Amino acid sequence: MNEIIESIGLCIEKGKVNKASSYPIDMQGKDGADEITKSALIQNIGPDEILKTCNDAMQRIGEKFGRNEVFVPELLMAAKAMTTVMEHLKPFFQAGSIKTKGKFIIGTVAGDLHNIGKNLVSMVVEGNGWEVIDLGVDVKKEKFIKAIEENPNSFVGLSALLTTTMENMANTVKEIKAEYPSITVIVGGAPLSAESAKKMGADAYAANPQEAVLFLNEKIAS
């Protein structure tokens, strides 16, 4: 049983999605996260145990990314493998047998159509046990406000890659804080820094997905 759990974690960390996947080379022809998760559930391994190994594996790959030991392609493949596992676990979330840590609303701000960074954060946060509400790209402040209204006590992440959309991000943060002062807002993206995030009134700046996860986990633990 432990061997199956460890295998799921290894598939996520290495980015092995399924048996048909040719990545990584040293795992070609072997079962991936898809097949092993199916087998684990058939053998009555608890979905909470599977979720925990997802969390641990995504934390490991996130830490490697933060140390520049792996790069965006490896992180994307790990996130893809994790998403495959999460598809099998969704019925358990919906049934309430697995509890999420909280809700995380995320979107790329108005005027910006870039989604790679946002998608990475979404997948890594979800893999760490959060329910992610992804609003997509070019998200106007009104859409963020509506999502917060529909999901009380959620956390919010704003992403941007273009310097020209920094004003839109700042205005969105301002609007969110005016309507919901207690909501925690995290911002991230290439043009940003901790200093610019503070000037906007955001609660935190995350340079990478793992920093976002660490901040979120610290907030619910405090």
C-alpha cells in the first residue's frame, strides 16, 4: 500500500502523467499518475492519503523550482500529472469526504492575456489541497468582486505579466480592499516586487507558485 502511495508521489514529482506519456524518458512504458491512482482507489486506499502524497510531491517540486534545480517545463509536467490525480479525487471533494484547506480565487488582471504563470500557481495551489476558482485572463475588477461575493472567506490571487497592466492590478486591489477589507490578496508576475505589491495595498507578493502556497498555508495556520 505504501508502495502505491509513493509511486503516485513519484509520478507527480517526475511529471509522469500516464502510461502513454513519453515523458520522462526513464519512465517510458510505465504506468503513470492516472493508472496508479485508479489502482489505489480500487484497492480502497483513502483519497485523503492520495491527496497528502500530492501535497508532498508538489511541495518537493516547488522547492526544487525555487532553488532553480528544475524549470518551468518540469513544473508544468508535474502539475499536469497532479491534475490527472485530482480528476480522480474530485468526486470525493464533492461528496465531502475530502476537506479542502480553503478557496483560492485567481485571475490575470484586465488588459493582460498571459496565463502560464497563473496556470502554474493554480495547479500547484490545487495540488496542495485548496479549491481553486480560476477566473481566466483579462479579468475585470467587477468579476473578482463577484467571485468574492459568491465565495466568502476566500483568498485572492492577481497575476500580470505586462507592465502596462500594473495600474489595472493596483485598481483591482484597491477595489477589493474597499469592498472586502478582510480579504487576503496575493499578487504575482514578472513586473512585480514585494515593494510594488505593498504600494498597491496587497497582503503579499509571491515570486513563484511555492511562495504562494507557503503564504496561504501560513495564513490558515495562524
